[in-house]
Amino acid sequence: MPSSSYSGFDVLIDNDDGTTTPVVSHAVHVYNVTGSAALADVMSDASGHVTGGTLAVAAVTTVRFWVDLGNGRVGYSEVITT
């Protein structure tokens, strides 16, 4: 099975006042955009950070990391794995 890497990132809520709030200890869903398939979730830590890691996808795959915070609040970021 192929494997590729992604860089770590912070999960933050934009408070619309120039500040942000970390999303702590929360599931971050992962979706393989290139292959149209859901992957295993990763978790943000107590600081709202997701540590970089590897995924079971080929290098140069577009993946979407997304969170659903309820009340219609959803955020995502797409990256290309290495």
C-alpha cells in the first residue's frame, strides 16, 4: 500500500475580531479528494495542533482535512501530500 506525508497544522476558529480560538482535542476528518474516499480521522491535541504524519495514499494526492463544530460551523483545508 502506498504511503505519503502531510505537514502538521493548527485547527483554529476565526472569531471575526482579529483573534482565533484553537479547536482542542477534536476529530479532524480526512478525505482523499483525488481518489474520492474517506480516510481515518486524525485528532487535534490540547493546543489545537495536528501533528504531521503519513496517510495510506500515493504521493502527490490531494487530501482534505475538515472539522464539523456543529451549529453549521465547518472548516477545511486541502493539501497535496509528499
